[in-house]
Amino acid sequence: MAALDPGFWQGKRVLLTGHTGFKGAWAAIWLNQLGAEVTGLALAPDQDPSLFDLAAVEGLVRSLIADLRDPFALDMALSGKTFDLVLHMAAQPIVRVAIADPVGTFASNVMGTVHLLQALRARTGLQAVLAITSDKVYANAETGRAFAEGDPLGGKDPYSASKAAAEIAVQSFARSYFEPAGVPLATARGGNVIGGGDFSPDRIVADIVRAARGQEQVVLRHPEATRPWQHVLDCVAGYLTYLQALANDPATPRAMNFGPRPGGREVTVGELATLGVEALGAQPWRHEPDPGSIEARSLAIDAGLARRTLGFESRLDAPAAVALTMDWYRRQAKGEDALSLCRAQIAGYGTAP
């Protein structure tokens, strides 16, 4: 794996949106360990509990609570502040929430991104900007083929479509404003991420943990569905490696997939749930079909470009990712400090190849 260079990150002024969310909190903790000066910008946490609160992330960053859907609030929050790098992770990330509230999801994922880029495009001193979208941005005919970066964008559900639309918006800002100013602006498309500290509604690992702690059965809608499972350490390491490369090498591609290592066996939702409930000693899951669902049953992405251009690939296969995830929840439930658990897992993962 390509190395994260602590010397590169030391003292870097980083704007991190979405720092109150699950992945954003992990990114904030890791950037803090690398010596970056992080400004977080997001809505207040919408999970209870939240990793942001459990790990006291607010004490590690300059935390700004603002809504990206409000351009005036965004301009006020960023006024007078200077950044070297931007990692845009803020989003409405839940597929079924998007189905229930498509307007709010498009407002967050498309216009929130547009408002941020508008606020940034006239700034001087930026070295690179990376916007996080999703593995679901591709037009998915569910053939089982792994999608590569050059495949057509699409989305039959509002979440997927909002992320594909965000990709197009980012490309337009890159070509019109950022690239002419010499600022690389790119997108990263991550797989389905699991890891300790995710308490989101309607996400498989969080559902397993809640069921186990409540001595209940977790309910699966589509146990046969396949996803490109990825541990949050692999995902965030990929994002940071990519952002570092964008700042150092202008020839770095402007869109990149991050997901499981190629050649690994696909793991279904049911198989992942079985690993999770067994690790926590919970009751077996049960299946309650949702015949009206429009969620994709098959999804795979090709992360070969990251391997070829960045020297980066995920280290943890699905069983190892589940084991590390459940270890975090077991230890946190026994009273271990959430921030210390995150820091220990980051240290164990390391920054060197």
C-alpha cells in the first residue's frame, strides 16, 4: 500500500466536511494523529449515541456546525479561514432515507456540494479538493460486473442518482474553475463501509449491534444481496492517500474507486450478518422480504486504478473487517474509551506500506 506521509500532513490546514458523521469522525481522528490542523464543518450529529460525541471529536478539531444547504450560513462559517486541503464527506448517506425524502437528499448531496464548491472556488492557496461520492454512482444493470471509473453514471433510486448528479456537478466546477486555477478537484467512490462507532439507522452493522445489545434478532430485507464491503480504516486511508497524491502530482486521475481487493470472494448481506451476530454472541438474524424495494441486489466496483496509480489497495477482507468492527463494539460496551479504541485501531493499521 502507498504510504501516508506524516511529514506531508503535519500542520496542513484541512477543511473536513461531515466530521460529525461516522466516517467523518474517523477521518478527523486520523488527521489529528497525522498532525493536521482540522476544521470540521457539518450539521450536529444525527445519531444517538454518535462516534463524534463518544470520542469527543469536537476537542480534536475546530468544529463548525452549519448547513451546507444554506449558502449564507456556509459563507459565514468559512469567512476569514484559510485551507490547504479540503475533504468533502458531508452527505445524506442512507438509501431508504433518500427514498422517503428525495428532495432533502438531493438538496444535501447535490446542492450542498455545489454551495461548498462555490464558496471555495475563489479562494487562494488551495492545494487539492476531494469530494466523496459513492460506489452507487454507476448505472447498475445488476450483471455482477465490477464497475470501473469510466463506466456510465446513473441511479435508479434517489440516493444513487443524487451521488451521480454530484459527480457531474463536481466535474463541471473542476473544468470551469478549479483546474484553470491549478487546483486539482476530484471525486472518490467508496464501497459499503463498516467499522466501530457506526450507530446510523438502517445500516447493517449498526442494526446488528442494536439487536445484540437489546437481545433481539436483526431483520434483513435482502440477505442474498452482495456489496463491496470495506472497513472504515481502508476507506479513510484510501481517501487520505488520494488527497495527498492530488496535492503532490497534478497527473493523478480525477475520479477513483475504493473498495475490496480484487479477486476476493463476494460476501452477501446474510453472510456478513452471520459473522456479526456470531462475533457478538447475538441471536441469529431473520429474513423479512421487502418485495417493493428498489435497492440494487448486486453491486461490485473495480479498485484497480487506485492500485495502479497510488499503489493503494485495501488490507482487510470482509471477515477481517467484521472481526475488527465487532471487537471495537465489544470493548466499547465494556467501558473502554471510544477515542482510545479508534486511535489504537489506526495505530495497528499503520501508515506505511
